[in-house]
Amino acid sequence: MEEYVPHFKFEKLQIWQKSMDFGEDIFSVSKAFPKDELFNLISQARRAADSIALNIAE
């Protein structure tokens, strides 16, 4: 597997990298949530986790 080369300055920030890892963790954990929460809790948790990295990039 090739090593990822950052294209933007914020991608070099450790906090941005950790926020991306956190988003992946939330996605993995939320797979185990009940399916009836798909459009409520799961969606909200995933969007909130994505928002962290997006706000840092902004």
C-alpha cells in the first residue's frame, strides 16, 4: 500500500489526522448499533464526527 501524501496544509496537522481516525472509529462502532437507529442516532453521530475534521480544515 502506498503512503498517503498530503495535498493541503491542514492534512499535515496531527489534530486533523486524529479527527479522521476518530471519524473512522465512530463509523466502525456505529455499525453495531440497532438498525432502527440508522436515521437517528447513527446518522447524527457520523455527521458530528465528520464535522470535526471539516471544521479543522476550514
